Amino acid sequence: MTLPPRDSLEHLTHADSDRVVRDLIGEVTRMRAENEKLDGALAKLRVEHQAVKDELARLKAFAAASKASSLRHG
């Protein structure tokens, strides 16, 4: 949706002003819905990221323990 330049908004009829306001409300509603979807996707990615970090820490600990064990048994 493209709004007319500001100075032309002052010359809108009441009906045209109402239409512009309805269009803006519709756009805000659409953007809120999109934002909610993005928030959900971000939350999912945060959970997945933490799981990857946990797995990496587990693998690093496993590798360190394996290396220490092999050094002791030489």
C-alpha cells in the first residue's frame, strides 16, 4: 500500500481518510501476524541452537576423556 504525500493527506475527503485508516489497520494486523510467526520460528531456532551447543559440549567432553584415557594406557 502506498500512501500519498503528506500534504495531499490533508486534502482527503472523509471517506478517503476512512479508507486510508482501514488500509493502515489492515497492514498493522498483517504485520502483527507475520511478527507472531517470526517469533515462533525464532523460539524454535533458539531451542535447536541450545541443543547443538549441548551436543557439542558433550562431544568435546567425550573427546577429552578419550584422549586422556589413551594417554594413560599409552
